[in-house]
Amino acid sequence: MNAPSSLTTRPRLSPRARRALALLAAAVALAALAAVLLARGGGPPTTAFANAPAGQYAVVARGEGAASVIGVVNAAGGRALEVATVPHLPGFAPRGAVSPNGRWLALIAVTGGVPAQPLAALLALHLETGEARILAASVDPLQDALWTPDSGAVIVTRGGPDGIDVLRVGLDGAETALERGRDALAVAPVGFDAAGRLLAVVLDGRGSTLTRGGADARHLSAHLTRDWALSPDGSALAFVEANLDGGLRYLPRVAAIAGGAVSAASAGGFGEGQALGAAWPPNGGAPRFGHEPERVPGGVRAQAAGGFDVPLGYSRDGAALAVRRWSGSGFAEPGGARLQIVAGGERRTLAGFSRFHGWTAR
């Protein structure tokens, strides 16, 4: 016997009602997260990193089910130093970014919801004191936070019924709406130009378009793009184009911010070979991409036989590079992955750690 339709049919909610329920659920999840973070406090806050020796440190994380342990690792060697434990929905590791001054780690953490509808929050973690702040709720879970140059605020996005809002969130939690992407699949803030204007990549029906201060600056590609990395001087953007002409290929590209053509990233003779990931040396030079091994005679990943590297970021002095090392023969068969630091012609595997959030220094 079938159940009455009134019990099997879900009521239809308006977009405003769905949004209100999502905000309520996010508030409940944030309250639970705040209780956990406060329970782990007490006494004058400090972390193992506060008294660490001088050096370049990679900020990394390892997953432990419903939480991630944040740690720092000296590029010169030594054991990892644990900084904090951040709870989150199982299977959703936080995405992080270290502030320009190296003191704070911004985290996009899925704090509640269900796998089909995750609810994410923006957190700020002080690497030396261990202070954790919940800055904003209901932010898009699949994004990378961007710090302002003065380390005083974080740029994030939040989707809604009217489009994707780009927000500036201060360390006090104050939100300022900067721009809105209407009819966009995604908006990815990537950095700031010399005048302090926000640069972002909008993915929509046109493909990929670079905006400056909310206005179109240049069309990057008719295809979707990923792995955006702004050069240290803000003059060029490296990215990977998901090119669908004749089958999916991931092609490295470099675009000048002002003028000039969007060009193939041919540094090192890589040409049109497929690539993933992009990182700029801090002291100048061409960007590094992670290329498929069978297409490249040399490059960053050639420092070890077999497999290939996807670059994640250079240390602040440029002497070390964090990479995700894949053991397979190419993108179709990548094999297993390990987080490694490449420095001085040698590489070191960061056993147990799987996420890289950036670099800091002491």
C-alpha cells in the first residue's frame, strides 16, 4: 500500500526560504565549531611554532577523519610542528592560504551540512598563538581564499540567488561586498594589481575572463581555466586551460595583465604539452608548471626518476618548492600522490601530510 502523498512529497520552498534554512543550518554548525575551538583554548595561547628556529616553513595539514591537524615543516629539515586541530565534515579537507605577513592561515572549512550540500565557513588561525576566529558563514566550499596585501582581510565568494558575491572579510568579521558575478559558474579572486584593484577570473558562457575592480579587463580563453597564479609583480597571470578542442587537454598559458597576447607557456621548451599547477619564483623568472613526463625532457619534476610533480608554491626566499609528487606515467594514470619539498637538489616526503596551504618564515 502506498503512503499518502502528503507524507512522500516534499514541500516546495522558495529560493528565499531555502536560503533562510541554509543560513540557520550554517549558524548551528558554526556554534558547534566555536564550542570545539573554545574548548581547546585556555591559558596564554601559544603553539610549537612560536619558539621554532629561524627558517622557511611549509604550512601543511593531515586528515584525521572529522578533523585536520595543521602543522609547519622547516624546509631545511626536522620534524613537523603541530599548530592546531580544525574539525570539519568527514571527507572535506579545508582549503587554506597563508597571509602575506606569514602570521595567519585562512581556511575554508566545511563545518556542517551533508556531502551533497556542504556548509562552509571562513576561519582565521594565528600560526604562533593558535588563536582561531570564525570570520564568515555560508561561503562557497570549493574556493581558495585570497588575502589582501596588508594581511588585514580575506577575499572570498558566496553564492546566492542573484549571483556570486565577492566579499572582503576583515579579521574582525566585518564584510564588504566588492562585486557580483551574475550568470557565472564561478568567480575566482587571484590577486591585486599595482593600484590595489582586485583581479578575478570569471567563468561563464564566454569561457574565462579576467576582471579588474569588477570590470572586464581581458578575455583569457573561450574555455574554462584553473590553477591561476599571479606573478609576484602582478604583471602576468599563469593558468591552465581546460581545452576541449579535439578532446580534453590541460594546456599551460600565460597572460599579460595589461596588453599583449595570451600565450602558450613555453618556458623550458614545454610547448603545448599538458600541464597542471602553476607557481612563480618569488625573485623573478618564468612560472613553473607540472607537465606530463612523457612530453617533457626536463623540468622541475626531473629531479627524481619516474612520475611527475605538480608545483604548489615556492618558499619566500625561493630556495624551496612544495610539490605534489605523483608516481604514475601521466594524467590518465597518475598513480599515488605524496607531498614533498624540493630544495638544494634533494626532495623530502612529508609523511602523513596531504594538504599544502602556503609558506611562512621566521
